[in-house]
Amino acid sequence: MEGMVTKDEVGLGTTIRAWRERLAPSAPASSTGRPRRAAGLRREELAERAGVSVDYVVRLEQGRATAPSAQVVASLTRALELSPTERDHLHRMAGLAAPNDAPIPDDIPAGVRRVLNRLGEVAVAVFAADWQMIWWNRGWAALLGDPADSPAELRKFARERFPVGSDRVSIAWWPVSVDNQDASDLTIVSDLRRATARFPRDVRLAELIRVLVAGNPTFARLWASGTVAAHREEHKTIEHPGVGPVEVDCDVLTDGESELKIVILTAAPGSADEARFRRALGMTSDATAAPDGPVSARTTS
């Protein structure tokens, strides 16, 4: 029907081709002296700029490749010299969340905070997208030790998990062991990789990645692998100095927009571990109640 826009005219492939053809060519006319057959950047030139194969560019433009990865989309954004608005549009067409030019948020929405305050006698903490600790409740302080005993700028869980030399950046809590340490490490690295795509301009995150890649071999190996893993339930044992070892299940809920990590620790109902946790909770005072506002510092590594 006249005036109707077809899917072909607004699709991923057609849009990439339009962006490619508007760019000035990288190379002059051929050595034969014949003019170029088409204006703009050649597919070969775009492929070289983006670090992908020419065949992949062809498949993208023909609509046979419709789900490029976040890394490919980032490369195409640079190669096609897209504006921030065009970059966001490319991400949406590829089925990806557009990156955020703002820094990683350290605030908790009021509705989420109300839910957290109603969770009762479980251990809950909230971390920013880069695993900077920003909130905890009384149950968390009772079970693991009060994070308020550590300066806000040192409450970096990724630095706790992946120490760098003798520089022990840590959160003040009791020793914790994880049943599957390797899988747990991989999920933390994956979270940080996802955060770099979501918040590409965040200085604190960029510095954290730089420090960990340079200073922790385990982190550097997992980062170089490019693997992305999903969070799974973890089983942990906390060595509480007052009540002894407490075994808990750890679940991580993620707020999609801000990438907040809500970590919930619970013991099996009716178990000896739940009884020990309740004894630990009874040993604490109201001074360990949840902080009223964000407690993280906008600092680097």
C-alpha cells in the first residue's frame, strides 16, 4: 500500500547499509582510474574497521544475521561513527539494552527500599552494578559482620573476591566459603562484563577492571575468556565467631534498569543453621540497622 513503511525499509540490515553508504570512502578510486561504483564506505572497509568478516557484513545487510553480539554492536558503532542516539537505536534493533552514558547508580528506588525493609529476619544487602556495596539490613550485619566498620570506599566486593597483591580492599565481615568457588568467580566477572556494556563511560568501573586485569591472574584469565554466565543459587558457609558455622543459600536478584544486585541469604527453615542465625541476630543491637541512604563513595578502584 502506498505510504506504508515495510519491515525491510526499517530493519537492522537496511539501516546499517544506510549508515555505511553515508560515510566518506576510506580508499580512493581504484588504480585503474575507474570511479567507484557506489558512494560511501565499501563493505570491505566497514568489515576492516569493525574487525569482522566481509561475509558477516553481507549477512547483516541482507537480514540473514539479525542478532549481533554486544561486542559486535559496539564495534559497528565505532566503525559507522554513530551518534549516541543512533548507537542506542542500533542496540534496540539488535535486541540489546542500550548503553547508559550516566555513571553507575548508587541509589535505591524508594519502592525497592520499602520491599527490602519488609523482608524481615533474613540477611539482605544491595550492591551497585560494579559490586560496590551500597545497603544492608540488620540481618546481614548480624550474620556476616557490620559493613559500617569498613570505610565506604573500601566496600568493593569484586576487590574482596579478587585481591590485588598486598592491597587488601575488603568489607568487614566474617570468613565465608562457597561450595563452587570457580562458578561463583565466573558470575562476578560476567556481571562486570555486562556492566561495561551497560555503563561504558563509568570511570569507577573502568578503573576497577583495569586494576583487576593487571593485578589478579584469576580475574585476568576469566576476563580474557569472554565467557558470560548467569547467576545461580549458591550455597555458602559463614564462620560466625559467636555461634559457629552457619550454612545459607544465596540468591541474587537483579534490577534490570540499574543493574542493582540484591543479595539474599537464608537458612533452611527449622534447621540448626536457622537457629544459629537467630542467635546471631539476637546478639546484635539496633546500631546495626540498615543505613538510611546510599553508603558508597563515588571513587575509583
